[in-house]
Amino acid sequence: MAKKSVIARSLKTPKFASRVVRRCFRCGRKRGYMRDFDLCRICFREYANEGKIPGIKKSSW
């Protein structure tokens, strides 16, 4: 979990467009972020395994 101050800072509008930091809305993690789902890879996997993301299922071959 990211600190609340770090999450609050990322929500502010940056001075320059290149300074945008996208964070997971659930835990605040910035690395391994997926824009399509607004989640980090860890939260994405948990949500997908619980069936909370429609159309996503674990692959097996």
C-alpha cells in the first residue's frame, strides 16, 4: 500500500503533462500498472481470479 500522502499527490494536476503518475485505484501502486483496468498487476490478478472483471478468465493450454 502506498502512503496516503503519495496517493493524494498523484491525484493533483501536475505542472507539466509528462509528470503524470498513474496509480492503481485500489492500492496506490505505480509499477506494473494497466491503463485498461486502472489496476496494478497484483490487484488485477486478484480481481480476475475472483471473477470481478467481466470477460477475463485465467488462461490454460
